[in-house]
Amino acid sequence: METEPAETSQKLIKSGEYLIVQKIDGEQSRIVRFTPKQKILIEKLKFVADSAFGKPHGLFEVSNNQCLPMSVDRLIEELQLQEASVATSSIDPEVTEPSEPSLDPRVVIAPSALKLEPEQKRQKLEMDAVLEMKKQGVSGQEMVAKLVEGSASFQTRTVFSQSKYIKRKAKKHSDRVLILRPTIRLLAKAYYLKDPDRLAMLRADQLALILQMAGLHHGKNVVVFEQTLGLITSAVIERLGGTGACIHIHRGAVAQSIPCVHSMNYDDNTLSTFLPVRIKCVLAGKHLPYDNNRKAVNGDDDNLEEVNGDKEPEKIEDQDLEALARRNDRLDREKRGIDLINDEQIHSLIIGSRTVDPISVLELLYPKLAPSGTIVIYSPHQNILISAYDWLSKRQTINLVLTDQMCRVMQVLPDRTHPLMAQHVAGGHILTGIKVIDQ
Amino acid sequence: METEPAETSQKLIKSGEYLIVQKIDGEQSRIVRFTPKQKILIEKLKFVADSAFGKPHGLFEVSNNQCLPMSVDRLIEELQLQEASVATSSIDPEVTEPSEPSLDPRVVIAPSALKLEPEQKRQKLEMDAVLEMKKQGVSGQEMVAKLVEGSASFQTRTVFSQSKYIKRKAKKHSDRVLILRPTIRLLAKAYYLKDPDRLAMLRADQLALILQMAGLHHGKNVVVFEQTLGLITSAVIERLGGTGACIHIHRGAVAQSIPCVHSMNYDDNTLSTFLPVRIKCVLAGKHLPYDNNRKAVNGDDDNLEEVNGDKEPEKIEDQDLEALARRNDRLDREKRGIDLINDEQIHSLIIGSRTVDPISVLELLYPKLAPSGTIVIYSPHQNILISAYDWLSKRQTINLVLTDQMCRVMQVLPDRTHPLMAQHVAGGHILTGIKVIDQ
Amino acid sequence: MTSSPPSFMSYEDRIQEGDTVIVYVTYGQMVPTIVKRGQTLMMKYGALRHEFIIGKRWGQRLSATAGYVYILRPTSDLWTRALPRRTQILYTADCAQILSLLDAKPGSVICESGTGSGSLSHAIALTVAPTGHLYTHDIDETRTHKVLEEFKVHGLGSVTTAVVRNVCTSGFHVENAADGVFLDVPAPWEAIPFAAKSIFRARGGRLVSFSPCLEQVQRACLAMAAAGFVSIETIELVPEQKKIVSQHRQTLEEFEELGDAYPKERKRNVDGTIVEQSSSAIPRITIAIVYPYSQPTHTGYLTHATMLPVAE
Amino acid sequence: MTSSPPSFMSYEDRIQEGDTVIVYVTYGQMVPTIVKRGQTLMMKYGALRHEFIIGKRWGQRLSATAGYVYILRPTSDLWTRALPRRTQILYTADCAQILSLLDAKPGSVICESGTGSGSLSHAIALTVAPTGHLYTHDIDETRTHKVLEEFKVHGLGSVTTAVVRNVCTSGFHVENAADGVFLDVPAPWEAIPFAAKSIFRARGGRLVSFSPCLEQVQRACLAMAAAGFVSIETIELVPEQKKIVSQHRQTLEEFEELGDAYPKERKRNVDGTIVEQSSSAIPRITIAIVYPYSQPTHTGYLTHATMLPVAE
């Protein structure tokens, strides 16, 4: 679908797919591969993966270990009914004056339809007004006009009487889940919240900036060295969309610890740009053969050890055709990657480092970057980038910029608008530049 | 007044006082010493200092090189009249529907009365309503209640139609100035905007944090080494309020480049805690005599040179009694300061460094800090503080914290609320800790 | 300092009975205690008899039954971090800023509402002492009594008055007297006209209002302008706390060979916290990282304004 | 890359006539130019004849009559910084974030309003090419025509459609087709119901709205919820730019002796900017400082939301 905009058929959830599962109002966001008979667990809610197969991605209701598709409209209506009873039992003397929904349809819907935190009785009536308008066929356009022309409830009541009420209402909709196709944005957020350390603190907003500063789009040849669980690599693969090259420099014999590449369910066309290259080859400056033997036939102990260390699954005695094909495919991709590097056909070099000094990567790969190519280095540590800046500024790099950015989420709720009180703020710094040549 | 809360007499502007002068809607904030016949210049506005003498600090109107006191009420009324004519000439078809000020007194006054940026015709009517209410003797309390109950104009119009209008109206009130008594807050802001470099980028909000982290209040003995134009020293003197000691470590023979101490118009009681001590004495670990001779009678060339370098005004031949008294006072204060240091009676050590490595100050003065005393180091450079952190953590310092803070100004205007689009953001980092002892 | 008041404003070298001390256990755990013979403090590192504290030097390390602690002299910041919480409190960054925006100094007369847990009240009282005064107002009687008691014990009784009073309906305890007014109330616009009245007319004064939500700020700004305040400005502070760590800096070859997982050593530093250190020959650098990962990103907006002096 | 389109998406080693190049004069001054024989570029460092550019390598340094410049291949970021300004534009930090919030990638169908100077339009078009499409809408005919022309010259003609249309009253050019909709309009709430209609129902899609003011955000959030969007979130980015400098680190003795003013040397670095360097034996360290001192602290809030797929 990525490459066929004209396609009109709907994508449905299918077995074997990686999916994002979130509870409504939940904190977690899990990436799960849905396989038959698998139990999906999310914040104490449990259902069988099979019940989602064949359904469109979206909102589900969980009951009896099954998940059932649910429309957003139904959720809103249902909430409205729940409000009615609650609102009646909690009439605030301050707001009992009769509202006139016909004359003054003061419609206030909480910003996130999935985090509806209604405002007492008045809001119930307002919600009624919306639904009434909907029934009467009032267009969305007209409704919004009416909605904004008199939003007095944004203004007239104090904050604290509402908060109390909202607390009482929290966690009502605990049997609702979103099952979504993974996107780079959702993956970035899920891993950042789960294990920022292993992601080198890379925040979603900084990943976005890395991609843009790298001048990334289809057809580009990009070298990536990263220690961010494959997140940068995966984002590059997506943006290439099947043309160009994402040369992924990895440790050991095969690319490992890149869950963010696997969980995007990429098709073969999209994955055709993924060219993993061993650090060993980069260090040698050329393509190296795999050690095909379990034993160190050529006496290369170091190579043997590494293969063992990486738990290379193939053994010479049980290699089958499929494994051979996989190995050949790897070798072929690696060869293509190394050729592009050695031909200096690299348009962007992206380094997302956690423990490795970027300079040690630059020393090997910066000479391979084509002139006018961009270099982007991410590190959680400013000092590391200051050293890299020094290194680059001595080597014909222009447009060098070191930036940092703050990203804050706003709470936008009637009478309670403010930035979130606490947030994950850990992050890193980004150094960018453009390579030039003298003559 | 600082120490007599019961005092009821009004302070009036007098000759010789340092004052803060700001134009309404102006960018600048100047610190000027008002002396007879002096011309005060502020953003193309000019008046003679004498015209302010004997008047209370506050709002003035400038005409014919004279400044005349003006009440805030008059300013607001006047603005309202100006609006009337402008509003009539720019009626927006969207807002010509008749407003009903009696039924719905939608009062909107722009947040800063001194930066009134009115909203078209509607606001004119709203402003009328306020003034009408005032005339009718409606209490402030009631007025505010009415004011907030229906602030629809906060909500209903678009941002952009207003901005255009506001541009037309800008810089209307160019003959109004504020003449204010200097405060640490105003000084900090004025110098930061004027010359952040010489202030080591010290922002007013960070100065506030330094004072609080230092545990500063009356009676404390504080050692200050700073390169911030006397700003930290002056703030410490103010917070001591005449008891305790502000030991100011300075270069050369006399404390120089501390305009922020001079411009606060401190009385003798407040200044009694100001104890300037020469770096030379701190390095020697004891009180040193001044070189009383213009010639290097004792052959101490270095000392001579320094005295000349500092343009020490006294010469042996024209020393009079007053100068001698000043010198004796200096020597006396310095002796008191050095005694407190040597007796280890220091409760706080504050370093606000621009070019000097804080460690070089710590080496001399940290041993003199009393146990349980606080250390606060400000630097525009994080790296410098990381080194200082290292140094302190090896020397029985607990509660070590490195912080940074962002300070943003919000624009709060009807329908145009957002953080300022651009701001001076340069600033520094603050490292704090508490000294402890082992046995 | 004519008499020797309790520890908040006394500078004796050694700890006396009756002093309020801050027992520093770890960075995150501090226990405020009034030293009294016969009592024993129980905490993470076991028991500590108060007898052992008396006569010791401030800042001294003391051994408890299962570890050691430091006995610190109380400061405004330490009190804010250690005080018994009764409500949401204002933390040091905001307290510092509020004092500065109020132009507070010895001799200032300041009105505050609400009192809450008294975090800011202590900061103000310490700043305006010995010649100024704090009038603090709260609608909650229990909280007010608790803070009154603390003021007394902390030697701040003479510079403070704490009253049970709703400033939004009844105004402040004093009129035409204050140099500064601080508001931390849900509907500041109701209190602002009263704040204007409480300010000393001939000298003018400062107003600072703390509100978490922008809608409160919008209404407060309108009310301030209506009450005659000028130079109205709203600011927001976002502090960022950092930790200093020692970090490996490996080459690509080292990474290929060793991976990124080093053997770790655990060590207790002087602060009492456990630090992980990698033991390896690979060179390390000292760096600052944002820590903890999740931090407060908003407490409230501070709106401040000036009431100009009125000619008499 | 079957044909060889103009420079935005071509990777020839050498510059050809007709290519759009970015002439990099200094960090602050970049001039976008279409290379054409017979023409001459005039800038700060004098004149540069286009003849001298043709056939040179991308990224090469060239001498003009009064200094040297670099000829760079255009990228989305360079275009944003160098483009001819017709309106307030979206800068790289926001563009980057918007692309990410739209889940934009090759093949995506994106609707945008307004087109403005085309800064974001270029970023979107480059991202969705070669198989996706950008529909961009603006009420200004001149701007639209200018951007259309740029698209053509930049090889983006086949992946873009630019129309003069007020989406707040007439909706978008396509319905039931878009994977993402971006709004930068004064009254986004008017366009949101139309945005919902333009999204491809069976696949669902994303909505991103950029607004400078909070009141716009509040109304946009209400309108999004009313139109059936879920997971509505508002974020704000505040970038901070730093400069790396070499700084003295003097001891107290050195300060006493020399003061803080060192003799300065001026030097032109590779970037073409003048840097001041102190010449002294006093040790120096390399540090990052916030620079420029005054920086953008707010551009706008980004409110984003998801329209879930609808079962067919």
C-alpha cells in the first residue's frame, strides 16, 4: 500500500502482524506480534489475538477474552448515557439554572474523545445538543460554528470544582483498547517510554528532526550507524519507500537488536533498501566472506569466536536451501552496501550513538560521504558532540549547527489548559553539517 | 525604609538618586543617576531631571523637556478616548451587530494597562462599560465578577483580523515614561538586555534561584566572588538588610565595575554589611596594608603597577582627611571580612563566574566555609560546573545538584495567548551543594 | 541576633536542644526533627538517639545503627524539601522567583494567601525578618494552626501573623500596608481588588499570582488591569535537573569486540546513594545528563504586576 | 530515478544547466539559483558567473570576485532557509515534526492548507514522492502560482497539485482520499469537518493543525472531537541553538593580574564567518553556549489526531 496511493481496499488485521496495543486512558503502549491463540495482555486487560484477525485496525471492546470492533460514534454516545446518570446524581447547585440548548447550544466536548472528562450537568446537556444536532442532520461544519460561538463554559467556572468530579469519573472505560498498525511515531513513543536508556534517550520529536536534517527522501543512499534499537534505521527504510539504500552498520555477523525494523511489517519492496553491513567490513574497508564453517578452517579464530558469540544459528551440517538463500541474500545486500560506500555514493551519514564515540565512526565513513552530503549526529551527551564538532570543523564541513529542543505536551481542557505537570524530558542533542570540497 | 515597616511617609524622587527609566511600550530600561540640569534620554524622548525632583516615583508624561506626574486612571481614560475615534474609522463589518453593554457588560481590558492593545469597536464599548461602572461606584470586586462572567470576546474572533488593527495602533503612547526606584529585579533585567555578556548571561530568574539556594537572609555571613557587574553582591546586600556580612572578593585595590551596588541607593545601614576584600589578601590568606606611597618605596613594583592600573585616585601629596577616612573605612571593612573568613564563620559561598575557573576560588575559600554551609556556583558554561562538581564531590559535599531553567514570558491577550515568539534565552547553569564534615 | 532564637536564624556552631535540624539521610530523604533528649529518630539507616545529636557541630556526619546521616542546619530550601506535606506545595524554583518578583527583603510587609503547608510562608518570613512582617491567610483552620506552631518553634513568631480568612470574600488582614501580595488561590481575580486595597498606597507595591491554568491567568490579567495594576507580565519557569555521570566513550572496534554492556561495579558515594560504575580500561568522560528522565514540566504561571505609588 | 529530474531528486555528481543550486555564502546567507548560461549571481562576495558553476561537483568551493562560496545540492532544510519569502513560513523544526505527525512517507496522499511560501509543501512533496501526492490549497492566487512554478522546476510537478481554494468554506480538493491533512489556517475549526471528509475512510488518517495561539488550539480540539477524531494531543517544540566556542579558564591569580579582557585575534573560519579568538597562554576549553542570545521561543502549537478506519 505504501507505494500504491490509488489502492482502495481496506487493510485488515492479519495473523503474524506486529501491532500497537493501547488501553484507552492507559499509560502503556505495547508492540505485540499477533499470532494465533496468543494472549494479548495490556494493563490487566486480556484477549486472544485471533479475535482481532480480519477486523480493521482501530477501537475494540474487550469482553470474555475477545475483542470486538467498536465505532467511535458508539463510544461517544455510550459515554453520554453514562454521564446522564452520573450527572443527575451530582448536581452542583451552582449550575442548576436551566440551560437553553436550543437558544444557546453551548457545546463542550473534551478535547480527546477517548479521554472524555465531562463537565457536570451542563456538559451533559451540551452533549445532548450535539447528538440532537447530529440527528437533525446538521452538518459538521454548521455544528462547529455553533459550538465555538458560545463556549462560555470554557470561562465561567472554577477549575477545582471540576477536577474533583473528574477524578470520580476516571478509569471508567477500562475495557476499551486501540489496536493500531505500527508507525515510526508510535514505535518511537512506545520504546522511549519503556526503555529510554536503550534508545539512547532518542525522543520522537528528535527522530523527526534527524530525518529532516538528513535530507531524507526516496532514492537517497544513507549510511546509518545507530544504537537505538533499529529505530533510526527503520525510519530511514520507511522514508526511502523502496528506492535508494539504507546501509545499516552493525556489530557481529548479522544485524541484531533492531526490533523497530522488524515490527513495522515492511513488505519486500520496502525492505529492498535495507543493506546491513558488518562493522568488520567497514573496518577492513572491503567485503569479507562469512565464515561458512563451524570450525575455524582458515584458522581465523577471531572470526570463529564472533560467529559463536552471535549465536549464528546455521551449522554446516543442517544448513538447508532456505538458510543458504538467506545467507546469500545477506551477502548480496552487504556487497551492494560496501560498493556504494567505496564508490563514495553516500548522500547522508546518520550516527545515533549511545556508547560509541561518533568520531570513531566519522574517521571511517566521513571520507565516503559525497560532497554536499549531510551528516547528522545524535547523542544524549552534549560533550560528545562538542568533540565531534571540533573534528568536523577541521575537515571542510560547513553549516555546522548544534541544537537541542524541548517538547512539551499541553493539556487542553475546559478551564484547565496548561502544559502537562510532569513529562519524560530526557533527550539528546543533534549536530548537523554539510560536507564540502576544496577544488 | 527598608527596616522601618511602620513608616508611612512617601518617598519622593530626589537629586542624586539612581532611577530606572522606561518608555511605555518601549524596549529599553535605563538606569540613570538624576542630577540637577541633567538631560534624561530614553528612546528619543528627552526631559530635564529636575522636573522629576520632589515627585513620587511612577508614571510621567513628557512635554517640553519636562516630565509631569500622571495618574494611571487618566492614562486608561485617555486611551479609551483615543480608541473611540480610531474604532469608528475602522468598523469591521463582522462586529457591527449591536452590543448590549447593559445586559452583557463584556469587559475586556488588555492585560498590561500600559500596553493597551484594544480590540476594535467591541472593546471600545466594553471599556465604556468599565468606566461607566466606575462612575456608578461599582466596587472593584463586583466589577471583576461581571467582567469574567461573560468574556466572550476572548473566544469568538480570529487572531489575524485583530493583529492588523493592532499594528496600526502601535506606538501611540510614546510620550509616557515610568520613573521607578531601582530594584534588584529591574536592574537584573536592564543589564541583562543591555549587555548579557558582561553579566555572564545571568538572568533575573537565575539570580533569584541563586539567592534562595544560598539560604540567604538577614544575619548571614556570605562570601561572594562574582563577575556580574556587582549584581549578585548587590542582591546579597539587600537581602542582608544591614546585619551579617557580604564579603565581596575583588580585583585590584578597590572594588570596581560594580554598578549594580551603586545604583541601588543603599543607605549606610544597609551598606554596613558590604565588606570588599582584595583578591591579593585572599591569596595571601591575611590582611595586607595598602601601598600608601605613589612611589614604590618598598620596591614592590607589582603593587605599584596595580595601584596605577586601578587609577587609585589618592596621591600622597593631595590626600585629604576625607580620602583618609575612606581608606580607613575600606581597610576596616576588609579586616572584618578577612577575620570572618579566617575564623571560618562563612555560612554561604557564592561564585558567579565569567572567566575565572570556580575551582581556583574553591581551593582558597571552600575550606573557610562553615560546615552545613551552602555553596552556590553560577556559570554560563556547563562544562565548568561539571569540573567543579567533580572537585566538590571529592571534598565532603552533599546535596549536589546541577540545574538549568527555562524562563518564558507569556503574551496574555484576548484571543492571542501564547508564549512570546522570541526572547533572550541565553543563560547559565547553577551548581549547589552543602558542606559536611566527618567527625 | 540579640537573643539566640531557634536554629533557622541562629548561627551557633553546635546543636542545642530545641533546635530544628534536618537529618539528611539521602538526597531524596530528609527528616526535619526537633532535637529533644530522650527521643530517638527512626529512619532508613536505623535508629539515632537525639542525645548523640546535641552538642555536635552542624553539618557533622553521625552514625546511626545501620548507616550514617548528616545533621544540617535548616534553610528555606531544605525546609521546602523536607516539610510535612499537608497540601500541594510550592517548590524552591517557584519560591525563589516569587520572592524576587515581590521585591522581598528585610523590612518588607507581605500578604500571602493561601498558607498551605507553609513552604513559601517560611521563605517569605525568613526574607523579611527581622523588621518586616508576613501576613498569611488560609481558609483551613488546621493548616493555619500547624503553620503558626512551626513559625513559633522556628523563631519566626514575631515576624508573622497567620489568620484563617478567605481573602476572596473578606480581603486581607491589613489594608494600605503591604509592599507585596502573593496569591495562590483558585480564583485569583476575586482576590485581586482586595490585594490592591492591601497595598501601601504611598509607596506602591507588587502583586504576584500563581496559577496552574491559563484560563486563570487570563482572568487574573483582566482583573489586575481593572484594579489599576501596571506592567503586568506572566512568566513560566521550567527547571531542568541534571545528574553528572562518568561515561564510556568507545571506538567502533571496541564496540565490535565488547558490545555496549560493561561489567558494572556498585559503590556508595558520600551522598549515601548507590552509584553504578563500569570497571573497564576504556576511557571515560564526565558528562551531565538530564535526570530523572521524567521531571516536572509545569507547576504554574506567575503573573506579576506593579501598583504605582499614589501622590498624597 | 528513471529520467533525470532537476536537482532536488537527482544524484548526478556534477551540476548541469537548469539545476537549482543553493549558493552558500555564509551560515546566514544562502541564495537559491537556477543555473543558466549567461547569467551572473551577485552577492556579498562579489559576482559569480553561472558558466563557472556548470560541470562543477556538488559541494565544491568556488571563487567569486570577492570571496568564495559553496554550491550545494538543495535539500528540504536548505530550501526552507533560502526560499523567497512571501509569507511567514514554517521552519525546519516544525516541518520535521509535522511530517512525522502526519506519518508521511513515499506513497502518502497529503492535503495541506495554506500553501504560503511553500516551505512545508516542498518538505511534504519530497517525502511522499514518487508514488504519493500532495494537494495544497491557498486563498492567494499569486502565491499558488509561484509555488506551482517552483514545483515544476524542482521536479515535483507530478506529485503535487496546488489549487486556489478556501478550505474553510469549500473543503479540500479531494474527498475520501487523504492519509493526512495539515492545517495552518487562522480558524482551523472551520476546516476540521472538511478535513475529516477528505481522509480516506477505509484506511483512516492523520490530522495536524498548527496554531500560534492557545485559543485557536482550544477551539480546534473541540472541533476535532466533534468531527470524530481520537487520540487528540497538542505539543509545543522549543528548539535551542548553540554555538561552540573556545573559552579561557583562568585562575584567580591570572584574573588579578590580567583582568578578564584578553587581546583578541580575528580569523575567518571555513564557514566564512569571522570568529574572535583570544591569543593567550591561558588554557582554554571548548564549550557550547546558547547563541544567538535572543532566539525564537514559540512558533505555534501542533495539535494532532487520528481518524480511525471505518469498516466497509
